Amino acid sequence: MAAQRGAGGTWLREILRRQRRHEARRDSLAAGHVRSPRLAEGTRKTPKTPKTPKKLANLTDPSSPAASSANAPSELVPHLSQDPFTSVLPSLSNFTLHALESLKFKYMAPVQKMVIPLLLSSKDVVVEAPTGSGKTVAFLVPAFELLARSSDTLDKTDIGSLIIAPTRELALQIESLSAVFSSHCSFPSHSFVGGSNETNNMRRFKELGGNVLIATPGRFIETISKKNLTGKGTSGIDALRSLQLLVLDEADRLLHMGFEQQLTRIFSLIPKQRSFTASDRTGLFSATMTSSLTELVRVGMRNPCRVAVTVKGKEGQALTTPVELSHYYMEVAPRQRLNQLIHLLITLKEKKAGKIIIFFLTCWAVDYFARILPKLKTCQGLHFVGLHGKLDQKKRSKAVEELRNSKEAILLCTDVAARGLDFDDISWVIQFDPPQDPDFFVHRVGRAGRMGRRGKSVIFLAPSEIDYIQMVESRNMKLEEIPCSADARDVLQEIRSLVREDRDLMRRGQRTFVSIGHGMSLGLLQLPYMRELLQAGATAKRRMLLLPGFEPEEIDLDSIAFKDAKREKERQEQLKNEEDERDKQAKKRRAARNAQSWSKKLDKMERRQKKKARKERVLTVPQVREEELSDDEIEQMRKEYALLKKMKKGKLPVNQLDQELDESANSL
């Protein structure tokens, strides 16, 4: 970890002197210890633990935290430095120390050790640190300290520190931590997030204030522009005149989620004397440094101090995840993926492994599995919680609280929970599907192994996805294989029996298949009609040809009813209306045909037969291997196909098409 700029001042020289002293002390430890993987400089050595065979039974041993309290000596908590918060120069206020003490934070993490003094000395900082390294406290302490040291007298609705987070859950998590600091001082904290009642939120802001404001970009812009937000007859923009600290948490994700316009608008709202481009106190915090974020730093910040915290392995190589986190993969066919997942969950419960997070690709997948898994006999006794971005705020908050308050809950979620959220005692992270963005592999597994605790992660990979391992290992993360269990019970028929009884489950399963494509693991009765599944010339009955492993059931899907009587009644009425409409249209078509003359009917029949013959001729040609065709024949096929497309678009009359096709055939 290094600060490249802004290292002037007596207090910083004192910190560097202490750091060199601790490094010298570290190198002179007893010879009976081995060099431990470190989060950053100043880490004590720990005894080497013997390796265990990579079998599922041994991997599922409960992972008790190495040290759940930051008050423990640093040799038991490898991520902490040797320095307590009382050693910060300039010294922290008493209320800050009391708040940290109530949170059981005594020793600083490396990112806190470097960032807090820099922000307190009016330096811009760009911080790159792994998940779970303590970034939130690193900017919350200056957020309150700067207000306490300011010579300005703040009204309760004056915004002195503004923290922008990409998601509601992360913003609310930061607010819950900032509330602890607010309880020890006179600076209230508040949040503006989407999904909450805007009127009540504004009323609470007027009544209670918010010197430290945490917000998501969209809701902040929407709310801060309201007239009389502060209750003084002025707009909320006037409340930004006292702004002293701007923080962009998970800055790379803010850009990745498309918040560029909102961020530009936020910067424009900041008064000229405290604009983003001339900021003395601006912090960008991220787990990864992307090219777009680098460009933002280059254009929008002035001589920032760069702080990089890295995890070091045994050979001294830089790692991208905490060293307390072990990574595994399981090569499993999609047909068996759900069976292996359930078997792993049952085994972990027997071992009292604690809380587990399972990541899926889509909201539909989370919604489906959160409904189907609790109904399975094999999953009785397991507590499932669903969280995804399409839930309303009340349900999302309830899911987060449910996981926090439980000892053995299993969170089913999308990548909405992959960044920033901090849950205690997450022992395992399971990835049912590989993330589409490789960067999210790091963020997903980072939910476990946080702040010195031990954790494990496993990703399910199909045989065709096994190259994913090479990509992960190129980022200095070692994956070890764990075998599939032969004892995993097949739950396909049990799921199908549940689906046959509830049309709602059937429809949710079909939507999930469209989003992730694991037909058998979802327990689908039949595949939904998708053009992507059709081969050339195939009919709807032959659409299974592209998925040879799928075994459809012979059942009329229209006969499956909703369990909800009201929804079933509405469905029956809709079916009746659709049938009546079909009969009505059929009568119209019959009447139109009867009104036509015999000559027109014959002409229409001939054109239809010719068109069908041409279509069959073109569609069957691609089934012939190219090596059996001459170059002239291949060229003729292309010309005929192009002519058909022109005719279909109305650019070529049918009679001219016949003439062109005959000329093409005669040219060979």
C-alpha cells in the first residue's frame, strides 16, 4: 500500500516512521513461524495450518471466524495493522473514538491507516482495496471528523459530507453504520434511496436533518432539486454550500451501471468554490480499478493520492481476494446442477456451516428457486431468503434484515448483493451460474472471508465452461476441484410434480429457462416455444432437437391450473374469450374464401405450392455438407437465398422471382 502524492507534513512522517518500525519488528519474529499471507504491510505472522484432502466432507467443516472482534491482538486478525485508532495524527475526536469503541473497532485496517489521515489533511484520494478490507470506516471517520473540525456552524439540514453509493442496499448499510457515529455527536445522518416514500423521506430530513447524507445517484438528484427541501424556503441545492467531503463508494460500479449522467449532474450541483474539479476532499473507493474509472480520475481530480491495498500470497504475489478465502469449483452437467446444490446445502447444514449466499444470473432464477426449494422434501429445515433488483424496497430491506438476524439463512440473490454489502459470518458463497462479467467473480466471492474471517466459495461449471478456470486463475486466484457427490438425490420428478399442481410455478420456471437455459435442472415439463431452438425447416414439434438432453413430459400445459382460485378464474375467462375470437376470425376467413372466384382460388393454390417448393429446396440445401458441393453450386445457393429475402420484403414480385430462379438454375 502506498500513497503516491501528498505525503508532506510532520504527522505523516511520523506515520511512515512507525510503519518502518513495525516492518522491522515483523521481519525479526521468531523462526518457528512462517510468513503468513498478508493484506498489507504491518501484518504479523501466523502458524502454518496443515493441508487437508480436497474432499467434500472435509471442505464442509464449519469455518469459525479467525477473530470476530477487531479488539483482538493483530496476530489473531491478519488484516489489521499494529496501530490503534488512537494513534491517528491529527488525533481523532472523542466522539469518534467512542463510536469506534462501540463498534468494537480498536485497531486500524491498512486502508484505514492510510486513508483517514489523507482525507483529514485535505487530500483527494483514489482507493483500490479488496472487498472486506474496511473501506466504509475509512471514509465515515473523516466524514464526521471534518464536520467537527470545521469553523462553520452547520444547521441540521446543511450537507457537510455526501456519500454516493450504487445500490439501495449498500446505501442503507452505510447509513446504519453512520447512525452509530451520529449517536455519539450532534451531526445527524440521513439517506435518500429509491423505493422509499419520498414525501416521508423529505419530512424526516426537515425534522431530523442530515449533515452526513448517503444516497443513490438517481434519488439524490430527484430529491435535492425539490423546493423547500430544508424547510427554509430554499431548494435543497443550497444545502450543499457547506459540503466538505464527497465520496463515491464502489465508484467502478457507479460507472458500470450507467450513472455517468447522474454523476455529472451531481458534480454540477456542487457550488463553484467546492466543485469536483477543484476538490480538496474527494474520495473514490473501489475494489477494482477500471479504465473508465482511471479516465474519471485523470479528468476530474487534482493530484489525487493513490492508495492501493493488496493481498499477498505465500510467494509474495498479489491476490485479488482476501487470503482467508478458499476457492473451489465443481464440474457438473446442467442436468445435475440442482441436485448437487441441494446435496451441498444439506451437508453444510449438518456441519453447522452458518450463513450461505447463492448467486444466480437473473431475477427470474432467484424468484423461481426461492419459491420451489422450500417446497422440496429434501430441503425441509433450510431457511431460504430471496433478494433481487425487481423486488420492491420493503421486501428487499426485509430480506437483508432476515439474513442479518439469522444464524443459518441461505440467501438466493443476483449480483445486486455482490458489491459492498457486508453480512456477518458468511461461511460459503456458491455460484450456481458463472457471472457474465468476470469482474463480478471477485465481488461475489468477496461476501465471504471478510475482515479476517475465513470463508469458502465454490462455482458450478458445465463441461463446456471449464475454460472459465483459466480466466479466474489469470487473476491470481487458485481454484481447486471438488468432485460431484454420488449420493446426491435426483429431485427432478419431485419438482415436476409440484409444477403440475401450480401453473404459477410452471410459468416462472419457463421464464427462468429463457434467462438461464437449464431446462432439466429447473424441472420444466416442456420447453417454451423459442425461435432460437428451431433448426432449419423444423416445426414446433421438433424444437427439442437442439437440446438432446431434455426429456419432455406428455401433458397438456393448458390443463395445469393456478392454485390461486381468483387467478384461475381469470385464466379460464381469458381462454374462453380467446377461443371465441378464434372462431370469429375463422368464420371471417371461410366467408372470404367462399366469396372468391374459382380462378383466383386456383391461382392462389398454385402460388402457395410453388412457394412451398422453393422454401423446401432452399431450406434443405444447408443440410448438405459444403465439401460435397462445388463453388458454383454454393454461389447459386447464396443467390437463391438472397432472391427469397428480397421477395419476402416485397422488393421482388413472385413472377419475377420464378424467372430469376430459372435463370440461376440454367446458368450451371
